[in-house]
Amino acid sequence: MHVSHLTLHDFRSYATAEVPLEPGVTAFIGRNGQGKTNLVEAVDYLSRLASHRVSSDAPLVRAGADQAVIRAAVVRDGRTAILEVELNPGRSNRARVNRSPLPRARELVGLVRTVVFSPEDLTLVKGDPSDRRRFLDDLLVLRTPRLAGVRADYDRILRQRNSLLKTAGAARRGSSSQESALSTLGVWDSHLATTGAELLAERLALVDAVRPYVGKAYETVARGAGRDDADIEYKPSFDLGGRTSRAALTEAILEEVERRRGDELDRGISLVGPHRDELLLWLGHGGQPAAEPVEPVEPVEPGAVADVERDARPPRLPVKGYASHGESWSFALALRLASYDQLRADGDDPILILDDVFAELDVERRAQLAELVAGAEQVLVTAAVAADVPEALAGVRFTVGGGQVIRDE
């Protein structure tokens, strides 16, 4: 899969832009603020209908314009499709495939797949749980596009239920609408449990699938690391009791909602469900050297000595709060590489976007990352100076500046 042509109208800093692209590596070189990241952001937006830089569409529309348009010719299995999205802040976005309108813009999701590496990736390690939940959900939607609808439904249900909880909580403090609010709340409890169970089941399965790729990737990008030195774990907002099927998870959520009813009414928010879950990141050695081997007091079998040495190693520790800056970067890179490997294992070769990431890495990690991704069908790179781009990613280069995107000869 690759993009062969990108067209922008009133997107970010571009009144208009026409950029021909090829398979292999393409680098956009330009000083900060010249618009190089805007180009790769547009490609990524077509993949997820979301930006990796901002949380809303309004900043994506050029100042003074009412809407923006992203259009790309995407080649997959030898066939070309024209994908287009029209961004309308405050109104519904519109999408087209080969000039034909789609019923809903979100039906565009997954038709082109991207994996983005950017300086913002450190939030996967150091940020809030919501950043890690978003990481999981974005990968879920790329693998199974229909889950975009499930996620949107869950967000809608959550907003409605929170509104009812506030109303019912006020009713307990003397309002006359208590009975009505509580009866309506029961309906939304059911919606929350059913939709939340589907999202939860998909996340649990995804973490199990991605976990081996995370360990493998961390071993590759972290100095002296082994495959068992990095791990991920899904932590629900309450004990599931080993339940994993959708029906059992629905029942579990309903039981926990009933148990937490008083707390939810007091606080006016939903305290149960996948919106409260966390993706735990672990370092096997906690960023510390292994303890010195313990000398046995009496002679023992050779196998027993090995057991003593292994048991003496420090327990795993959470990445957040314990990892060094370099280890945090390595873990963030490992999560992105694991996403890429998982999508490839699903039978697709996503477009890789390396957005100003090399400036944040030391020389060794630059070389390691470049070597890992150089074989992808299409790699889009942004950098402030050409020297930041490793030799392994030599390819087509564009100079970006003054609103122009010019191919180097």
C-alpha cells in the first residue's frame, strides 16, 4: 500500500498543494514552521480521521477558510483508489471514494493504514491512561474498521449516561425528577454494558496479540535488552474474575455498575467501563542492573544455582516513573513498531510516517530505527535538516519552505 499523489486545499498552512509520491522512502526537509509535518499529518488523517497532533479538526482548516479538503490516490494490490475527506469544523465531515460520497465519513477509516512515529509518542509512556487507551483503540480500528462505530457509540452512551447521573444525583439532593432519571438510567446501564463489553473484549484480545511484538521490538531498539525486558498488560477498572467472553463481560459490567451506583450518583460520572481502564507498561529489570548472583551456602545441583541467580533479579517495574529518558523512548518506539508488525501480520503493509522523530533520538537509535523500517513499502519522513535522516533512508527528498514543496534533483 502506498500513496501516489497527495492533494490539499486549505489544509493547515496550504491554500493548495499537489505532491507526487512514490513507493519507498520520501523525506520532507525544512525548517520548523514551514509545513513539512502538515503533509504527513494529512496522510495520517485519511487513515484514522484524526490528527496525531491535535484533538479537534478546527486547527486543521487554514485560517480564513470554511473547510479543508484532503485527497489522495492510494495504490493497493495494483489498484488505485481516490480517497477524499472534506473537513467541516462544527458540522459533519464528508468523505468520498472515487468521487462517490460515503454515507458516513467514518467509513473511510481503514482504507489506508498508517503508523506514525512522532515526538508526541513519549505521551504513550509518560502521559495519562487516556493516551494509552487511544493507542489501543486506534490500532483496533485500523485492524477492524467497524469498531470505529462501536467506539463512537460508546462515547455517545457515556456522555448521555453521565448527564443522567448528574440529574439523578441532584434529584437525591431534593430535585423532583429523581424517579424519572433513575428509571431512564437503567436503560443506559444496559447500553453501556453491551457496547462496553464489546470494546473491552476487543482490547483484551488485541493486547494478547500485540504483547509478543512489543518484547521483540524493545529488544531491537534498547541497548542490551532482551525480549523479556518489556511487557504490556491490560488492567480493567474492576476485577473481571477471569471472564473474557462478550456475554460474560456484559454481565460483569452490569454487576459492577450496580455495586458502584451510590458512588456514581455522588460524583455524577460513570466509574465503570473501558473508559476507566489502563494499559500497563512494564520493564523487566526496572531500568536497573540485575542483582549480584547469590552464592549458595551449601553445594547444590547446577540447575538450582541458576534458579537462585534468576530469582535474585529485581522484579519488573512500571515504565512510568522508573524508566530513564532513553528507556522511555525505546518503549515508545517499541509500541509503534509492534503496531506496524501486527498490521503486517494481518496481511497489510501500512505506510510508515516518521515525523521529526530522528531529532529526538541518539545516533544509535536513529540507525536501529532506520534499519527496521527501511524495507516498508512506503516511508514518509520529516526532518529539519537533511543530516538528521539516516543513510539507510536515502530516497526521494523534497524541500519544504515558503508554502512550496519542491522535489530535490
